[in-house]
Amino acid sequence: MIEIVTSMGAMTLELYPDKAPETVKNFLSYASEGFYDDTIFHRVIHGFMVQGGGFTENMQQKPTKDPIANEAANGLKNLKGTIAMARTNAPHSATSQFFINTVDNDFLNYKASTAQGFGYCVFGQVVEGMDVLSKLERVPTGFKRGHQNVPKETLKILSVKKLP
């Protein structure tokens, strides 16, 4: 279990190392190093997802480790409340950024081992704090420093910690 403490409250998530071992290991590595502390949710789309884990409050992208293999073929689906790795169009490009689905997003699920069909790797689920997720996704967004869907109110990730 991990806790993501935000400027709008805390969420507790269960992670699935049995289904996405490298992804969970990667995420916990960033968390234990304090990488996520004082980053922001920089991309919020109501009725879709909230994304964070890579930018500071002034929209500076943080340097990351090497990308990890995409474990999206693990049987887990991008359902409301699940956490998944964000990536570029390249299937195996995820580093530190993650998103939490605010609705069921079937189109993000693994379909085939092709660039278009690979999907996005789910590696956990919100078990407490869905009200916080709902608050995060409702913040008005706009354009900032070349990025769309940036919350007009800073949504800070204060800490991400593994719970005892």
C-alpha cells in the first residue's frame, strides 16, 4: 500500500507487484527517493484522468531514470480509480509519470503487442480517497508554458510513501 498526499487530501492505493513487478519496483524506487515530493498533477482532464509525477510547480520537467518495459499485457484494465504509467507514443517509454483513471478507459487497455495496441500498464488501485480524486479532476484547467489541460490551481503532490 502507498499513500499519495496531495494539496487536496490523501489517497491510499494498493499496488499489484504480482501483475506488474517492474512497474511497481520502478514506482516505489521513485517514491522512496522522494522524487515525487513537491511535484504536481500537471495534466487533468475531467471525465478521463489526472496525471502527475514529472513536473515541478513551474512546469519544469524533472530528469528521470531510463524507461521501463510496458507490462500492460498483465490482465489489469484501466478502470475508474486505477493507477497506470504514462508514456509517449512509444510503448516502452514510461519513466516516472503516472495517471489515475477517473472513469473506465477501455481504449487504454492492452489489445496487441503493436505500437497502437500496447495500451497503458495498470499497476494499482485507489482503495481510499476516491473523494480526493474527484476533487482533483474537477479543478479548472488551461494552457501553461506550452502544455494543455494544466490545472489553474496548483495541485501539489506533497509526498508518495509506502505504508508500513
